[in-house]
Amino acid sequence: MSNNLGMDGRKAPRSRVRMDSKVRHLQQEADGRVINISRTGLALELASKLHAAAGSSVVIQNDDIGLLEGVVRWNYGGRLGIMFKPNSNSIAKVAAYFRNFHQEVRPVLSR
């Protein structure tokens, strides 16, 4: 599908996951769950409010991946879209996660 709005599109395919995580922005911290991940970013479903606008720097803490730095791309309906900061540390951690831990999550119920 072409992008007629002039917005940046997703650059990497995403995979569904369910990973409990914490996200920090300035002095705020919120629990959440990573619901999908790609090599360039992730979507996080929040359990509580986090006031982070697009462009805000955040840190995601996860048992499987560790600490990842990112930038909020969107914040809508209790979910955050986060793009990883393009440094070698983040790239190595995400690559190791996909190589060693990743398992695609499928929906339990079918229609």
C-alpha cells in the first residue's frame, strides 16, 4: 500500500509478542507489555498513564532484551509506538533477541 500522507512508514516487518516491560520517561515510570517488535522499534501497551509526546526519549526495560533507548513515535489509546535509537548497543540487543529468544505469538481464539 502506498503512503499518500507523506509520513514515514514502517521500515521492518513486525512480529507479535507478549513481553512484560517497564518504560521510563523523565521521572515517570509505567508498566506495560510489548505487543509487537521489529528490528527498528516496538509497540507497547501501557497498564497506566505515561505522559510522553511524540519525539520524547524513553528507556524500555525488559527481562529478555535488557535496557533499550528509544524515541516515542506515537502515543494513542494507552499504547506507545517506539523507534529504537540507532546505536550499536540497541541493534546488538535486538538482533540477539531475535536470534535466541523470539517466538511468534499467535492469537488463542480464531474467528
